[in-house]
Amino acid sequence: TDRYAVIGNPISHSQSPFIHTEFARACQLDIQYEKLFAELDKFEQVVAEFVAAGGKGMNVTLPFKGNAYRMATELTERARAAEAVNTLSFRDGKVYGDNTDGVGLVRDIVENLDFPIAGQRVLILGAGGAVRGVLAPILEQKPAALTIANRTLIKAEALAHQFAAWGEISATGYERLEGKTFDLVINATSTSLSNELPPVPYGVFTARTLAYDMVYSKGLTPFLKRAQSENAGMLADGLGMLVEQAAESFSIWHGVQPETRKVTNMLRDVLA
Ligand code: ATR
């Protein structure tokens, strides 16, 4: 039985063992997938012990995606762009690092929600690690324009500058969104975690706008409540992204792309 794990701090609430176990069951694969907690200064040690014990792969969650990026000896282009790794594979003494967050988000939006990003005006709120991780795959969809809004403008400007080669991207402060509308608005700030709302002005949502919160929760997040109150065309939280990024990791490790919809529905029921 091959061993896999998810590592984080905290880790107790991770749904990854459930998701990967369900995928493996559906694909009739025999794997073991566990949760690993690491003290903040023990990430490398815990990974090394897992590899020594025969571990084949690992998902990496907060706050260790940068550590995993630095630990990888081989990186995919999307992991390099993200400067973060959420999927490690251990083979032949090498440490392969990839990042499936962006492709997970894009698949949830384009395939599950049937909302093509190509040609659309996209607004992303926030400029932290969650944003950096998804910019390359979003820009690969060729939106008409991608605007990054952040409270600390200079962080948004740095990202826009860094990703300029990937496509049409610009940075702005929240106040300058006044009077503009967008087809897709993605909340990638950490505000939902503290039950807050990013300071997005009224009027950015239209009846055709998809409002997407990268955080998932039982009820609507404050951001999604605001979008609903402005009659945004469609609302979605990040549960689909969570399952899609797991599916992509699963396919990296096992060479099969698992069915996601059933697992997402099962998780939704667990949350409800
Ligand atoms: P992550 O890795 O999850 O992106 P992060 O790097 O700490 O976490 O980034 C958090 C993001 O949420 C940042 O864009 C932050 O804005 P600043 O860069 O200005 O700090 C944003 N954020 C957090 N709380 C916020 C709030 N109350 N209003 C607006 N933006 C907020």
C-alpha cells in the first residue's frame, strides 16, 4: 500500500484524506492517505521522515507551500510561477514540486460552473499567496483583462508586473473600482476566514457576473452575501476548487483523472 499525506499547521480540519480516499475507492486503487502536523520549524524534518518511511507523495497546505517550493529539486512551470508548491512527489531520490491550486480553480469555474474565462473581464481581490498561486492558469485562459485589487496597492502592482508576460494584467486599489463592472469577481483575500468583507465598492457585480469565493463554508461568506444582495448572476464558494486541486494531485501521482462531482456533493452534505 503506497503512502500519501497532507501536511499543514493546523491540519485537523483538512478534507484531503476524505477526498483522496474516495477518489482511490472509485478508481479501485489501494492507497493510504494520512494527515501530518508539523511544528512551524519542523516542516523539512517531518517530510524527510515521511520519505524515509516510504512515503510517495504529499499535499502541502498552509503555511508550508513556500517551504515545499524551496525543498523541491524539480519544479513545474506553474509551481515556479506560483513560487509555491502544494503537491510533492518523491521518486528516485528526487523531490518533484507542482502546484495544482490554479488549475483546480480554473476547472471549477470553466468546467463545473460552465463559465468560460476566455474573453471575460476578471477581477481578483487580494494579492497574497492565494492569488500568486492562481494567476498563471487564469491568464492562460486568455481573459479580456485581469485586474488585481488589493488594500496594499504595491503588492498588487508587484504581481501585475511579475505576471505581465502571461497576459493582460493590471493592478488597482479598491477605491478605483468605483463605476466599473466585471464578468467574474474572485475573492482571494483572507477576509472570509474572519467573517469580514473586502472593501469592494457597490456596483462591480452585474446580472451576468460570477462571484467566486476561494474560501468554502456552510453558509454564504460575507463576500458572497454582498454579491447576492447586488443580484450577481451566479455565486460559488471554493469547495469545487478544493476537490479539483485534489483531483489534479491525484492524477499526477496515479496517472488517472478521478471523477469529482460525486465527491464534491458528498463534502457539501458533510458541511451542511
Ligand atoms: P494568502 O496566502 O491566503 O493570500 P496573505 O498572503 O496573508 O494570505 O494575504 C491575505 C490577503 O488578504 C492580502 O491581499 C490582504 O491584503 P493586504 O495585502 O493589504 O494585507 C487581504 N486582506 C486581509 N484582510 C483584509 C481586509 N480586512 N480587507 C481587505 N483585504 C484584506
